[in-house]
Amino acid sequence: MSDLIRRGPMVLGLLVALALPLLLDDFWLQTGLFAMASVVGAIGLTLLVGVAGQLSLGHAFFAALGAYTYAWTVGDPAGQEAGLGLPPLVALVLAGVVSAVVGGLFSPISGRLRGIYLGLATIGLVFLARHLMVNLEALTGGFNGRTVEPFSVPGFSFSNAAPDYLAVAGVQFEGLHRLWYLFLGIAVLSAWLGRNLRAGRTGRALANVRDSEVAAAAMGVNVARAKATAFVISSAYAGIAGALMALAYGRIAPDLFGIQLSIDFLVMIVLGGLGSIAGATAGAVFVVALPLVLAQYSSQLPFLAAPGSGGLDAATLARLLYGAAIIAVLLFLRGGLAGAASRIRHRRSAHQRGTGGPPLVPTPSPDPSGATEPPPSQPAVSTRSEEKS
Amino acid sequence: MRNGTRTTLAIAGCCIVALAACSTKDPNASGNGSGGQSDVKAGAGVTDDAITVGMLTDLSGPFAAGAAVQVAETKAYYAQVNKDGGVCDRQVKVDVQDHGYDPQKAVTLYRSMAPNVLALQQVLGGPTSAAVLPLAQADHLYLGGFGWAGNSLKYDNAQIPGTTYSVEAANAIDYLVDELGVKKGDKVGVVYFTGDYGNDSLAGAEYAAEKRGLKIVPQEITPKDTDMSAQASALKKAGASAVILAAAPPQLASLAGVLASQKVNVPVIGHAPTFNPALLDSPAGPALLKNYYAFTSTAPYSSDEPGVKKAVDLYEAAAPKGAKGFEVPLAYAQAELLTDAMKGACEAGNLTPEGVVEAMRKTSDLDLDGLLTTSLDYTDPSQPPTRTVFVSRADADTPGGLKLGETFEGPSGKGYTFK
């Protein structure tokens, strides 16, 4: 019973997500695809920054690597840019594997650096990626980028063709609808894997290394290997996220994978609460959807100026809201959205106990399964001043 | 255990319901689409009394200033069209959305716009239009106003307003040899933005240089580089006898200024986006007046051809204090091109997105009264509709800062082949 209550919101959310393509129009579907791609990347980054305490600004590099690996692997060998012509499923796996391997190659550096120095080193990767993407024209198509073949499994294509017409409950399912389910499946899978990883032996070792390397070493944790593991896993997540972004765009170009993308990923996990999978998910949806929705509905908002007229327009408002949200979270919400949600849950259960009723739910605070999000402890990269709240 | 069975049953039940709701037969497959009021078949963005066209432009990013001019001119154009009875007896509405030069926004805005518009009047910006072009092609949706990059020629739904940067640059090399006394074996510098704009210009210049026996000294820059001292010094050292600049006004100001201070007195050639009339009041002004040539597909603001006059009068009535630049005749020309295609689709009785693209591709002899150089032929998607360009000189007393010299088509501009 308690299991059902605990999982209730999650199951409900999943059912809603499954039903949404029946209701939404193309704009919301496309926004959802971008959001789900970012969810996968944000989960990867929260494992690295939140759980393992390694600041990385190089997430865009690994996303780019995954995106181009996917495009190259499925690409038509006779096409304008080089390609292998392999099945898309292989390409998707390869996108994760290649990123993981490169993340592993980078781990000798990431293992020696900490905090802001690691952040700076990883920024270098983003500039390296930019240079390679623009200049390796045979592979990447240069500045103009290359098209991405749609995803397919034998007999079914996640595009507008093959089957040319598919309807569920009277709603025609086109490429965007079909991709929605692919993305949802991958996002749920990565959240589940991420949660298990964090709650398991590896996650505890990573958290231990984050809090004190000396203590971790004394406990028998191989510090260098733990750090490398975190980097490899996070890179694999970023690679898959990049491949999903490539599928959502249908065409990739170097401009998509700039430093701004890395910063967006960081904002997502800070807003959501470092180390929390659910928080990273919420943060990713917020950061991706906010500017798109504001741009789309700016004409309906009475207080917004028409774009270009010099007043407060949608793009400016989106940037202001971002900034305000980050400042508000850092000042008032210890542990981000996830921390706030968990505090509300605690307060409610404490309240129920206080009114004399029998405790319906076992005290959730020492929950070992990690299903309810415990308030994530503050990792080394965050500011200590939040502790007082 | 029992719980597990129940879950399995529930999931299986859901799957069966979902499968039962599936269908792969299109109920509309044999139908004739939506029935219009009359004999004209109406598609997306068309009602009995209105047509909606979309503009995806950059009103909050780096090209906000020029984009606002184009939006103002386009809206004024359609207001005029509506006053004269509209297109196909319908009023034309313009749906403007701001992508802020962000491809992600451009793609999502495109998704929301595409089902509700007959055509896209404009998708501004290199990376943004590169992201939207393949989607629009898959939807058979007309797309205009994306610049003049040669790689757009592979899309049959895209209508280029004039010729490409590569043909402009090839013509510029011909002009240097034939009119400005550059001799065989001389060197010509090309300072270009990395990307579809600059690389296209470089390709045209390299082709023509090989034909005319010149040497190209390429200098790659990015839009963030605004100090051209290093490039100017390199060009001086190489002994360049002319420079082609496929960049933006800040680069032109710097390059012309530095070249002048180094006493390098050579022609500087630019495309439409290279020049801004405000530069003539800057310290680089005297150098530009002496040496700047613009090779453009659309007529400069000051041209006294009837088409340009109409465009300018309309703009000055709509935005009396607006910036004067190449965007005004360009926006008018683009709106004329789309209106012509929509009228063609109407006459063919197929006012759908596909119908507009078809009508545009049947245009073989369209004359825009001097907005573009020659009459235009869009029947072959792999070729630009014309290869003739306008040659203008910088002039301080002319509105818009450029004075029209002549139209020009050289042998290399004519012979340039697209990859």
C-alpha cells in the first residue's frame, strides 16, 4: 500500500506522458522532444556534478559527440557527408559508447582536477568541439551541418513515412508522435538507471568521494576509479542526449552545441537540485520549455511588447525569468526544486503524526531505497552559504 | 506475487486497448481534402476570406535592426495588397514570430506555424534557416527570405531573391579584371565569415580567379572578430590589389579604416549584408567613399527604377523614421515573389502550400521593375534565377549610402557551376 502511495504521482505522470500525443499539437510535441532529450543529458550531469561533485562545463562537447556519431553511423555512405549506413539502433547505442570512451580518455585529466579548475578544463572541450565540427567537413558538413536520418527499427520508422499512415484513437500519428514514445522510453530508462546507480554501491562511493576523498580512500574506495566512472557514465548520458537532440532537430550544426548548451545543462540541475534525478527532470523541462512557450504565446500575453518594438519582449522576459529563478533557488530553496518538494512531504507527514492520527506512511526520512528524494547534501561545488536556511 | 500478476494484466490490457485504437488506413486517402467555397482548393493557412503567411525572423538577436525593417516593409506591402482587393479574393495576414537567431526556437516555432500558414515569407539567419529548410521541404512549404547562400539551391521549395553570393563574388572578380584594371597574376584578398555566407562567396571568387588567372588570398574570420588589423596587414604583405569582404558592417569599418591608414589604396568589394549607410559617418567614411563597391542581387535603396521607388515610398510612409538600407527593396521584392506565386496557385485552382511551390517553379519570366536585375526564371531549382548583379558605389549624398552604377554579368559569373 505504501508502495502505491509513494509511486502514485510517478505512475500518474507516466500515464499522462503516454496519453499526451493524443492531445497535443506539433508545437508542444516538438517542445516535448527537446525537453526529453535535455532530461537525459541533465540526469547525466546531475550524476556527475551533484552526486560525484565534479563540475563540468563540457557537457555540450559530449552531446555533440553523440549527435555526430549518430548522424555519421546512420548516414548514407553515398551521401554528401561520410556515413556508415548502419541501422539506427546501432547508431544510438554507438552514440553513447563513443561518448563514454572519450569521457574515459578524458578521465586522467578530470581525476586530477577539482572544482572550478575542472570546469575550466572542460570548457576547453567545448571549443575543441566547435573547431572540429567546423573543420572536419567530410564528417560533419562543416558550418552548415548535416542532415540526420530518421530513427527506425525494422518494419517501423519514426518519421512521417513507413507506415505512411498510422492513427491511434483517431489521431494521426506522424513522426513527432512516434518519436515522443521513443524519447519517453529512453528518458524513463535513463531516470531509472540513474536512480539505481545513485542509490547503489557506485553512487554511495561517488558521494563519499565528493564529501571527502581521504575518508573515501580510507573506506577502501578507489578514488581515481570512482572519479573516472562518474565521468564515463555522465558522458554516455550526454552522448545519448545528443543523439536524441539530433533526432529532434532532423539536422545538426555546430551552433547547436556551444557553451550556452553546457550552461543550460548546469542551470537545469541547479534549479532542480543537485544530485536529484527528479529535480534534473523538472529543471530540464523548465529550462527548455520556458523560452519556447514564451516565444510562442508572447502575442497572447498583454504585458509583453511585440518583438522588435523595443519594449519587454518574450526573449528578454525568458532570460529575466531564468536569472530570477536561479537567484531565487540559490537564496531560498536549499536543494532546489527537489529539496523543496521533499521538505513539503516531510512537513505533511509530520503534521499528520502531530494531529494524533496513526502514521499512514512510515517515516520517510531514512528511506534506504532512495525512491523519495532525500534532500541532497550540498556537494563541494556549491556555495556553503545556503546551509543556514 | 499477486501484485505482480495484477500489474502485468493491467499493462497487457492497456496494450490491447492501444492496439485496438490503431489504424494504418487513411480515411482521407481517397477524399479530395477540404472542400473550398468554389473551384479553388484551399490548403493550410487559407480560409474563405483570408490567407496567412508566416515570417520567422530575428527581432531580439544579432540581426534585429535589419529584420525589423523587413517586417515593417513586408507588413506595409500586404496592407497595400489588401487595400487593392487581396490575393485570390482573400486578405493576406502576416504572422510574425521571433526566433532570436536560436535554431531550437526556430524549429519549434516552425512546427507551430507550419500547419497554419500557406507559405513562409521569411526565415532569417544562417543556422536558423539551415534548420528549418529541410523541414519545410518535407512539408512542401514555400520558403523565402533566407539570404542568398548557394547551398539553398538544393531545396526546390526555397525561392532565392536574386542570385547567390558565389555568383556575386565571381562577377566581382570579372569586374575587377574588365573594369578596374586588375591584371593577370595579381592577388585578390577574400576576407570571409566562416559559414554558408562567407564560404559561398569564397567559392565563387576562387572559381573566377582560376578562370581569369588571378590568385586568391583567403582570410577566414568569425562574426566576433571586429578588429581587422591582422587581416589588413596580411593582405598588404601579400600585395593584394583588391579585397572582397563577405562579412558584416563592423568588419568593413575596421578593414577599410586599417587599409587606409596603411596607405593601401585598393578596391574593397562587399555583398548586401556587408554595408551599412551609418559607416559613411564613421572614421572609415572617406576610405569607403573612395574604394567601396557593392555587388548585390537586389537594387540599392536609391535606385530610381519604378519597382524600387514604389518600395521606398511605401516604406517611408509606413516608417518615416526607419533605417534606410538594402532591406527595404529586398523585403518588397520577396513579398512580390511570394504574391506572384500565390496568384499563380490561385489561377491553377490549387491554393495549397504544394500549389504555391508548384506555381513558383513555373515562373519563367518574372520582371520586378528593377528590384532585381533581370527577368527571373525559377523553373530549374538547381540554378539561380539570374546571374546578373547590381554594382553600386558608396556615396554620402544618396539615401541608403549606395549609388547604383550599373548591372553587370561577367563570364565567370555566367559560368560558375554549383556543386
